[in-house]
Amino acid sequence: MRSRTVLVVGVLLLAVAAGGFWHWWEAQQNRLSEHIASANGRIEAEEVYIAAKYAGRVVEVLVDEGAMVVRGQRLARMDTAELEASLAKALADVAQARETVAEAGAQIARRESELKFAEQELGRAAFLVQKGHVSKERLDLRLAERNTAKATLAAARAHLASTRNAVASARAETKRIQTQIDDTVLVAPRSGRIQYRLAEPGEVLANGGRVATLLDLTDVYMTIFLPTAQVGRVFVGSEARIILDAVPEYVIPAKVSFVAAEAQFTPKEVETRSEREKLMFRIKVKIDPKVLLDHIEKVKTGLPGEAFVLLGSNAKWPPRLAIKLPPPPTK
């Protein structure tokens, strides 16, 4: 009986020792090297507001919240009735200006003919004055007529230049109005997902009124804060990894895309591994765009997780931070 008790106690002690060793070994595996910095954050994406350039009424909104859109896709359309009327008037002004140019051209031809005749009459008068057949007053009259014809021709040419400028101005006005009409069709400036639909058909928006919010899912990042002791070894382009709380089995490749030039007080909602420090540097860790494109349907913003940044170019990742991604969706 005593030997059995000793055996049971020995087994229990061995089990406790094994459990302690296991926890110690696991802690050592999870312990980060001094060449790796980490901090918590949330997945964010570049947000773009789809807004009306000019005030007007929304005619239709062509997308719903959550819809995936591609660059150049039509998202909404504004009312163009007033602009169409302005364009019709501008086109009429162009036609009228062209007619004025034609009339000015005809006037120049007429004035050139008058000048030619006046110069011929002046030549005849000069010849007759030399022969003594007409008086000097007759020559002065022909000279005045020639000068008047020359001035009239100059005025006609100036009028033609003015009418041509009027045509150019009218054409510019039609182009301006047509540009405004083109801007009433709101298109996606980049590919992504519609996050919010902010306006509905029939609503009247002011200049810059927002119709929808677009998330660029090829520009996804996590903002973290690192202490001064570590940030000096972090540079734009430094390798990084992201592990999301929702899918801890995957390790997402990323790179540092931004390092703040000045320290700031750490926001209250930011949690760090160590005790909070008063001054931290803001870092943006951007996920590889190729990875995002392969899994764009699964990309979601707001997910919490942890980012790891490699400090120094010669450092290497431990096995547990090796890249591990879910298989891409079958097409």
C-alpha cells in the first residue's frame, strides 16, 4: 500500500514537471526576439468619398452597400436638365458667331476692293495733276478717299479678329458646360467595395455632396505605435507580418509604408505588450497588394490583430511568423 502511494505521488510530480516544462517551452517559442517589434492595431483601408462636383439633384444611384466595383464604373448620376439647356444656348452662340465671321470676311473683301479702286483713282489724279489737266484739290480729295478706304479695311480686319475670338469663346463655353455634364456621372476613381450609400435618388446635394463611400481594398494597412527605443530601427520598406485575431492560424506578409517623423501621445484605445509609454511613433504597416488581390472578396476592415516589424535588414523571422495564407478562391 505504501509503495503504491509513493508511485502515485511520483507520477503526479512527473506530470507537474512535464506540464511546467511544456509551459516554459511554449513561452520560449512565443517570446519575441529583440529584433522584432510588435503592437496591436486594427485593419484599415484607404477611404474615398464619391461626391458630386456641382450642386444638383440625384437621379439614380447604381450601386448598393457592400458591392464590389472596378475603376471607371458608373456609380451615380445627377440631373442635367439645366445644363443641357445651357449647352443648347452655347451651341447657338457658336453658330451665330460663325455667321458673324462669315459676314466679317465678306466685308473685308468689299473693303479691299474699295481700297484698290481708291488707289487707282489716286494714281490717275496724280498723273492728271502733273499734266495740268486737274487741280491740286482733286488730288487731295483722292488721297483722302484712299486713306479712308485703308482705315475702313483695317477696321474690318480688326472686326474679323474679334468675331473669331467670339467663336473661340463660344466653343470654350460649350466645352465647359459639356465638362459639367460629364461630371454629373459619378464613376469609381479606383477599384474597391462600397462601404456606405449616403444619398438616394431625388435628394438635392450641395457642391461636394457625398453620394457613397468607397474602400480601396488594394490599399489595406494596420496602424500601430512603437516606442522610441524601437522606432529608430524601423524604416519605410521594413518587412512586417500581421496576425488577425479572427484567423490566428494565418500570417499575412506586409511592409512598413509610413513612419511618423515626430512622436505623439499614445491614443487611449491603443494597447501595447509592455507598459504604456507616454510618447510613441505612429507606424503604418501595409499588406502586400498581390495578397489582397488574391483574397479581395475576404478583405474586411476593422478586424483587430497584431503587427510584427523586423528591426534590421539582417534579422530573420522565427518559424511561427513564416508566411501562411489561406488558399486563393477557385475561379
